Amino acid sequence: MRAPALSLHRARGLASVLLVLAIAGFFVAFLLYSSMGSISKHADAAAGNNTRFQAIDDALTRFVMLNRRLPCPASGTSTTGLAEPNTATVTCASPAGVVPWATLGLAQADVLDSWGRYMFYRVSDGASGLTGNAALDNCLDEQVSTVYAMSGPGGSCNSTTHENTLSDYFAANGLTVKDHGADKKAAYVLISPGESGAGGYFPGATAPLGAPVSANEVANAGSGGTYWSVNPSAPSVAPNDAAHFDDVVTYRSGATIATAAHWGKPWPLSVVLNQAAFGLAPNQWNTNATSLKATVTQGPVMVNAASNGGTVNVCVIDEDTQGASACANNGGHDTITLNERLGFDFRVTRRFLKIQLTDFRKDGGGSGGGGGSTPEQVRFQFFNGTNLVFIIEKLACNAGSHALGQFQVSPNVDFTRVEVWGANATADFGVGSITACKYDDASHPCALPNVQPSAAAPDWCP
């Protein structure tokens, strides 16, 4: 039997449904294609910005290595691409400017973002900034986790004691970036004003392109204060909306660029251990503390006292004519005896030690200075962090009351701490001075004459 034919009304209705579905499918495909094209476009733009960011980072690092400072920005309307000023300076003339391409040896095109506008460049200037005297040669050349307060003028590294590290400096100085809610310190910040370009400059422009509206973009287009790196707003948020954000931001920490540029110096860490070193008044021997920071000649040294036999304090020996000794004893002002020790923490790694021991006698000391026939013996224990890396013992080589012993000890491994022990029953001595160095050439105070005790080096012990 033949199937009944569709009615004209039903056929027309089905055709209408199919037409609607076809149109809807077309629009879905079109929107999907447009979305994928937009994603691809943004991905390409981000990749282009990242390539330019890297080239600028590399150029800034080279500049720092050659000039021991960072350059100032160029004006956004500059036609020369030169930093303003193009010399070392405390204060930049165009702090809200752009990357100084000519100063960095780059082409103009190298500092344009993916939309053809100049990259913003923000740098730490001012009295403690990086555009004037950015060599930071008064800082110790390492990054450490424990941060000391800056003790030089204007928040700088101390030029007398050299006790501040690069990480001390960059914890206190630099630009602030609010990176997705976290405060970060930066030596410089690079910013693309994004696709909207508000506040940005095209080459040859005499004024910026409009003015940003949102608070975060306003901050990024200006200078000083905090710079912002947050998630971009949705495409539906207009550039004149207070919630709009499409800046692309990158930055470099001071620690990163300082390492690349070899800022800081391997200053020797040296301290003469007398009353002044611990802030004691004349005839005040005992610090009543087992650990404290010594006021130093060069570099930071934490001194701590310990004993296998009970609690001891850091103190100064009153009987030594040099007035440059420290001791560990049970509440008194005596000397390091058997199983007592002074520890010295340097914070940074060093490889050579020069030390002078006081009342360190070849003809014996003994607890309380009672004398004896056995030479006094000292043990040096070296640590890198908490790891014991080297142990060596030395005998006294000079005789007589108040005899001194001076040693150079080279464990040939990095160390951050040394402990000085009384190693035998006749041990009865103090530590007059201690110096830790990275090198032992003639320009460093850890160098000692490679000779037996003589008129030139009467205290030196092999």
C-alpha cells in the first residue's frame, strides 16, 4: 500500500524548521570561527610582546654590565630614542616614558608592542635607585634569606662595614608591582598598554593616545607608586569602563638583574673582638648573651657561645693587652677552655679563614691560666648552612704570656659558619680577630706569608 504524501502545510513547516536550523548552524560556526580567530589573534599578540620583552630584558642586562647602572626612560614623544638624561643621574627627566631604544642599542621596532605602540619603561631612580650609582659595590655579592636592615645613608649598603647584601638592598628598595595580589619588588617594569592602547604612544606622536580610565591602567601609565599586573578584563568591557584592563606587564627583580650583572663585591668579613665590637662600656666584659651581632670592621658576623658543659656567654677577655679578644665561659670574663666554643656566622659563603688567637701558648695554658707543658690546641669546625664540611686542629706555636697564634685555614669548600673550640685540657685562649674571604690573593686580608714565624710574621703558625 502506498504511503500517504505529506500535506502541503506540513511540508512547508518542515522546510521552515530546516531553514532555521541551517541559519543557526551557520551563526554558531561563524561565532566559533570568530572566537577561535580572536583567541589566535590574542595569542599571536602575546607571543609578539613576549619576544620584544625578552629582547629588551637582554639589552638592559647588557647595559647594566657595561655601565653599572640602569638607564632612564626616553620621553614618549622622543624621536631619538635616547634616555633622558642619557647619563648617570639620580632623578630621571621622563619617569613615565618609554624604553630608550637607541641608548640600549636596539631598533625602534624592537620596543614597539604588538599593536605598534612604544613599551612603557619604569625604573627605580632617586637617592637609593639604580640610575645613578647603581654599581652597588658596597653590598656583599650574594642573595641570602635572612635580611638585615639597611645601615647606609638613604637606604644604601653600608660603605664602611659592607654588612648589607644585595638581597638586603632589594628588599628595601626598588619599584613595587602588585602581581595578581602579591607585592613584588622590581628594578624595572616593562608595560604594553594593550590593544586599547590608552596612554600609549605611537612613533612620531606628540601626545599619548587618549587617557586610561581604570585605576590600574592609570597607575601603569604614570610613574611612582604601585604598578599592576592583573588578569585582563572580558572583551565586552569597554576601554572607558572603570573595570577595564588589558595592559601586558613584565618586570625584573633587582636580585635577578644584579646576579646577571655581577653587582656587589666579595667583601672580606672581618671583626676585631673587643668591647666596642659588642657595644660594651669600658671594663664591661660579659654581654650576658649567648648570641649577638658584632659591630664589625667589614661585613656582618653573628657571634655565639656554647659549651658541652652548660650555658655560656659571649664576653671580652680583660687580661689581654691587645684588648681584642672574645671568650666563652660560665658567666665570667675568662677564656675558651676544653669543650667551650665560639661560633661565627657570616651569612654569605666564603672559602678562606684568617684568625688570631690570644693567650694561645706553646708552653701550655690550662684552665684559669695555670700553665702546663702541653701546647694549647684549637679545633676549627666549618659549616655550610647546617652541614659540617671540614674539621682541622692546630697547636700553639709561640711561647710566653699573652702569646698569639695566627692561622690561615683553607677548607677548600664554601662555608658560612666556623666554630672555634678548646680542643685539649690546656686550652685557655680567646679569639682576637677573625676574617673570612672568598679569595686569598694579595689584595685580600686573608692572605698570609707562606713562611715560618719570623720578624715579618711573628704570630703566624703553620
